[in-house]
Amino acid sequence: MSSRIFQSIIIQMKDATDRCMGVVDEQGYVVACSELGMIGSKLDDFHGVIGDYPDQVFTSNLRTYKPVGGVNSRMDYAVFVEGKDTTARCVCILAAVAFQEAKINYEEKHNKTIFIKNIISDNILPGDIYVRAKELHFATDVPRAVFLIRQLDRTDMAALETISNMFPDRQKDFVLSVNETDLVLIKELTAQHENNREVYEIADAIEEKLRSELKVRCVIGIGTTAKHLRVLADKYKEAQVAIDVGKVFDTEKTVIHYDNLGIGRLIYQLPTTLCEMFLSEVFKKNPIEALDQETLYTINKFFENNLNVSETSRKLFVHRNTLVYRLEKIKKLTGLDLREFDHAIIFKVALMVKKYLNSQNGEF
């Protein structure tokens, strides 16, 4: 951070107190001070007490100190005020508040990672994106992939560092912590890495790394490629939808791309009342609940084998006639003949709609 920002605040506060005040870096060197001659010198009393009081007001025989935090929460600087009495303590605390606010504002303005986080969180106006990108010398129109990594079962704080180490280019790739369970990777893509296969490989590598090194299970949602900075927020939302839809329809997958959600994405956006109406219209004779687990298993296998009776009976280890009998039974119960393509489509969609309704009701 520029020492000129600190010096500017000191000049404004200088008339309010007759105490010498300033700012030292983590090595104890003065970077700004009300007495200009002290700038650049090292305060020997600084390290004598900082180890015992890393995050609060502390005093030496000569001065009162207060660490200044920032966006990354680690101590980069500390405010000092001459003396160790009550007045020095009060001035030091007030000055630390001013310096800390200035430090945070400066970092938010000049930190690319925070800039990206503000974009995906919709905390910046579209018009300001262009201005801030220019200030940060940030390329606006290069392709970028958005990965949402959600930790399951348990979380590990080391996951952020682990993923950051996988993508060390801090000027092009950004790893953000969104909340306790979610991390986001914004990965700049080259022309040859724009296809989905390469993006999947990146996601698979992240999933394997967290699982093998930290024993953390995760699911990764991927949005479509962002061609411009201004659409990063939309791509982040797509990654969220990918995880939410996958949790309902692709429970076995650990990597889910928004482009491959298929009809599940459409069903997920329907109101539950419309879904319930659809099920009641499809299953006029008997509700879907009338089908037992064995019958549903047979149906799913039939779909998996592309409505092929011979192949399905082989996979189920049953005689072909046995499978035909089961399909006839399903036809009598539901009025749908799964051997007919149109009926099969309706039934498949109905099963997905039922699964969606169960998830909305907390049933999985």
C-alpha cells in the first residue's frame, strides 16, 4: 500500500494532538510520520512487544502501538503514538480506525481478487467495471471459466490455499472464498482450452486434489465460458444452478456443467404447482406412488438401455418374456406403454418431475 495515503491522514490529524504519531511496517520501519525525519528509520521497541500482543493495543517504554488489519486480516502495519498513557492509547485507537479504513479502501480499489469478487457478487455497477478494469490494467474480453467448488460433509480451511497453489498466476487466475463451504475459481482460458473437455479436466484435477490431499469431498459446478468481465456474475449463477440441479438429477456426479443439465434445468425452473398438475394429468389411472421399487428399477434399466427389450432383460438377468410381462403391467397401471417412444418420453419426464418435487419437500 502507498505510504502517501498514511501520510495524508497523519497531516490531517496532526493539528488534533501534540503527540508524535506514525505508521510502521511489519519489520518496524517507519513508513509515515508526523515528524518527517523519522520516516525510513527503524523503531527498536516495536518487535519487543508485538509478539505478545498481535491483534490489540500494546505499549513499549516509549510508545503505544495498534496493529492495522486489512482485507487479508494479517498485520502489515501498526500505528504508533508517542507515550504510553491514556491519551496516547486513545489517540492510537482513533488513528488506527482511520488508517484501517483507508487501507481497506485502497486494497479494494487496487486488488484484482477483490475486484473479481465484487463482480460475481453484483457489488459493483456495470459501468464501474470498465473504469476499475482500466485502473487495474485488467483484460476485459478474454475467455474465462467459472468453477464453483462446494465442500461436502466437512470443510477444510486449507482448501483455499490448496486450490490457489494449483493456479499460481495471480494476475490471470483467481481463487475466492465465498462462504464457509464454497470456493470460486475464475480461470483465464487460452483459445485451445476453451472447449468443455479441457474445462472438465481442470475441475476433475481440483476434485481429485481435495479428495486425495485433504480428504474433502466436493461437487464442482461450471458455468458457460465468460467472454467478458461484465458477464462473470451470470456465469457464477450458472455454476450455482449446475450444482443445485445436479443435486436433484445427477447425484452421482462430482463435476456438473451448466451446458449439460438438459431437461433437468427446465424442470428446476418450473413452479411446483405446475409440476403437480403435470403428474396428475400423466397418471390419471393411478399415481406414480403405485409403482413399487422393483418396477421403478426395471423402468430405469429400460431407459438406460435405450428401450431395448432384449438388452434390458439381459442386464436384469430375466427372460425376455418376463420383462414384456412387467412392461404390460406398467401399461395397465399407468396407461403408458414404455415401448412406444412418445410414452417413454412422457414417463421419463414424469420421473424427473417427481424427483424434483421430492427434493423441494426435503425428500431425496
